[in-house]
Amino acid sequence: MQVKTKLSTSKSKHLVKSKGCLTSNFILKSSRVVVFIFSLAAILLVTIQLMAQANVSNEQKVKPAVIAIVGGTLIDGTGKEPLANALIIIEGDKIKAVGPASKIKAPEGAQKIEAAGKWILPGFIDCHIHLTSETSDLEYYRDSNSLATLRALQLMNMYLRCGVTAVRDVGSHVEAMQALVQAQKKGYIDSIRLYPCGDLITITGGHGYGMHGSLAVDGPWEWRKAVRQMYAAGFKHIKISPQFTLEEAKAAVEEAKMLGLHITAHGGGFSDTMPPTMTKVAIKAGVECIEHLNEMDDETLDMMARHQVFNVPTLYTYYASYQRNDINRFLIEKRHWSMAMHETLFKKVYKRKIVMGIGTDANGEYRELYPRIYFEEMKYFARLGMKPMEVIVCATRNGARILGLEDELGTIEAGKAADLQILNADPLKSFDNLGSPEVVILRGRVYKF
């Protein structure tokens, strides 16, 4: 009995100890569970707060910024008389409202840009440029596509500072154009609007054959295929050379229109390889635009007017060549005739009310003329009889029409893209007042210079 009692006592003590351990373990585990639950709750709380902050941040990003340009004289690009003391409201990347400051109220909290005593114009458009053009033959053979891309971007940024907010490139390194367009879409670069043509479609041995940015093909089906290739490569504009059969040009035009692309043709003339009759063939084929003013007879001009074909004269680049005695060296003796021809044709085009745009086309050594050449082209238009307001329309609304973007760009109207410039002096008094805006707004973003 005594032994049993001892054993019982020993077991009892062991049980008490075991219960104590169990209790301690239970308390320890319970504490850990409580800590875990509190930790989890804290994490969830922080997560909810972060999500709430993220939602607020996203709402702030989604909510477009509102800008009010107050005062100033508005030249809206439509050709209307200037509007004094205007008010323009921009929401995000679009123009929300335009009108007299006496009739429109700036929204509360809007970022105000005081424009009293200044002039407000749409951003300008260059309809004929070669962004990657080299300044010498050495650059042509030496420079990589990467360097050509950076050269193009430099010119685009140069234009931004001058109030030119969109360009149509009609012949450059294709890879460079693709890279710049993709970089803009992905937000890697922030520069002016770019609308490239891709490869110049030409014939074997034709204009541009063997050069960067050209594609030589022969026969209607190959021309049709070339347009499809440019479409597949992401280009929305097509340029064809001035040598082709009517069947080839028609095939290209039909394919372009079917794919929703815009198509322009280099104007024929100036040499045996570019006969003047090619311009007439291009018009018959149905192109939308003719580049340059080269040896066109009255019948051709009448066809352009009748079919509402656009024109980009690119006068000043010829004039610069004339000044340097460098007009297509085989025509040096005819340089006076050349300039007289261009100026006469311009007046005939103007008389027929054919829509013209501003284009620069300063290749090679003439690249040094940028960005001044754009405004020299505008001055040339005025010198040949066009009114200052009409020239501004050529640089704005007409440019948008040539790009096929009249509903989006080119004028300062509600619903249009917020691409504007603010000048310190009246451009209608002198085009010397252009090219150095105080403010440029592109896609609703403000740049102050």
C-alpha cells in the first residue's frame, strides 16, 4: 500500500507537471495565434490603406488636368478673323471650349496661363520632311540606324521649341521611323507627332532606287504587295515615286484606300527619268497629294483642282539651291528658268484654290536650314501673293487635311487635339514673329521656353 501510495503520489506529481507544461504550451501557442491574428490584421489594414491610396492615385491620374488660357488674341487656323480676349479651356489632351472670355468661365481649380497681349495659334504641321536625312555622303554610308534615329529625334525636338507640333515624313530610314513611332506609343519619348510614309515605292532603276528608305518593285501586283508590306510594318501613309505605269499606280492607290491608308506621289519633272507626264498619271490613278511643283501644264493643274488633289510645293529648298547655284547640277544653266517655273506654278495653283500645305524637304547639306526653313517657306508663300492668314491656314488646317486628320488636328476648336502655341508678337504683321513661341502645348502638356 505504501508503495502504491508513493507511486500514485509520483504519478500525480508527474501529471501536475504535465498539465503545467500543457497549460504553458497552450498559453504559448495561444499567444502566438493572437500575435499572428493581430499581425495579419495589421497587414490587411496596411494593404487596404495602400489599395485605397493607390485608388486615389489612379483616380488622380485618370482625372485629366484642366488648363485655361486666359486673354490673348486667338488665330484659330480656320481663316476666321482673330478673336481678341479669348479663353481656351483644355481638358487632358483635348480642347474643351473656345470663345470670348466674356462668355466662357474658367473652371475652378484650372491651371491658368495668362495670355493677355499675346497671340494664340494652333501648332504648325510640316507635310514634307526627311527626318533622318544625312548632311553628307559620308554620313549616308557611315551612320547606323540608331544614329539616324537620334538625328531624327533631335530635329523633332528642335521643331517642338519652334511651334511645329506634327510632321509627315516622306522618306527616311524605315527602322528609325518604326522605332520612333513605337517609342512614342510606349511613352519612352515625348516629342512632336510623327506620321511617316515608310519606304518610297519605286521601280527598278527609278527615283530613289537603292537609297535608304526605298522599295523597288515592278508590275501592278508587286506594287500592291509593297503597299501591303508598308501596312504590315505599321505605316499609315504611302509615297510613290514619279515613275510608274498607270496600272502600277492604280494598284497601289486601290490597295491603300482599301487598307485605309493615305497615298501621295512625288511630282514628275526636271529630268528624263522623271517625265512631267507622270504627275498626270498619278492624278488619274487617284493619289491624294502631289509633292513639289515640277513642270505641270495647265491640263494637269486643272485635273488637280477637279479631283481635289492636295499639293506641297516645297519652294524654299529649291530657292536655297538657286542661291547656291546648286539646282540639280545638270540644270545649272537653267536655274533662273527653274525658279521662274516654280513661282509661276505656285500662282496657278493658288488661283485654282488647290489646297496647299507647308513642307520643307531640306535634305543633305540643306539640313542646316532647320528649323528656320519652315518659316522661310511661309514667307515665300506670302511673297508670291498669298495673304498672311491664308499662309497660316496652310501651316495648320491644310496640313491636317493633307494628313487625313482634319477632324483631330490643325485648328483650335472644341474637340480637337490640344496642340497650340503662344507668341509674344503678332504673326499677321510679320512672319519674323514666328519660330520662338513663349509656350507650346502638345497633347495638353505645357512646354515653356
